[in-house]
Amino acid sequence: MPDHDELDALIARLEAEEAELVLDRFTDDDAWTLGTWLRTTAVERGLSVTIDVQRGEHRLFHAALPGTSADNDAWIERKTRLVRRLGHPSYLVGRRLARSGTSLADLGMDPYLFVAAGGCVPVVVRGVGMVATVTVSGLPQAQDHALVVEALHALRGTTA
């Protein structure tokens, strides 16, 4: 378990990353580009992940690679539900909870419906707000999160 200083530094990095990852637009074609980038990259790296891009309840992209299962879909639903509720990356929420010593249950959130594990990031459009979510499940939470962030940077044409 990281100490408070390490958690503070990680939270600050995640907050800066969140502020940086604001898009000028996000279309259905962008969702497809994002999802296919994630799938292609995961295949090239030999990663067993499930990938999901949603606008609200509308699933715009979904792919499950070999080595994944329906459990990954369940994790995606719980991560996505958390991000839609709180509007922040699931990894950031989890690290904030760890830092404060609180849980989702303390916030009145059912842990069977929500999970503060890394891998779901809101898609935020400048001047609009959160318009979608992109989620990866299958790797350790920091790696799930990092892969999504890398994909969003690729979509923006920037590097992490």
C-alpha cells in the first residue's frame, strides 16, 4: 500500500492528466477510432483485455480479446457506472478513496453495482462536459487506466 505522500503525488498526477485529456469533439467515428486503436494496440502487445466505449447507455464499441471472460464485462459495467455517477476516472476515484480511508459504501454506493478500480475514463468535450466513457478491463488497474489514457492521447494526436 503506498504511503500518503505517494498517494498524494499519484492523485495530483491523475488530476493533471484528467484536466489535460479534454477533447474538442467526440463523434461516433471517434469512438470507433478510439476502440479500434485500443484493440489493435492490445493485440500487438499480447494483452488480454475487454474494451468498451459508451455514450450514456449506448454502446459505441465493444471488443473482448482472447483470455477474457464475462467477468471483464461485469467489471466494465461497474467501472462505467461509477464514472457516469461521479464524472471522474475510476482510478482517480479509487486513489482518492484510499487516501481518505473511505469506501464506496461510505458514499452510499453499492459495491456490487460500482467499483473504484482503474480502467474507466470519462470522455470530456471542451465546453460540453462528459459525453462518453472508455473502459478497459483485464490488466492490473493502473495498467488498465494507463492504456485508456494512452488511447485518448492517440485520439488527440498527443503523447502521454
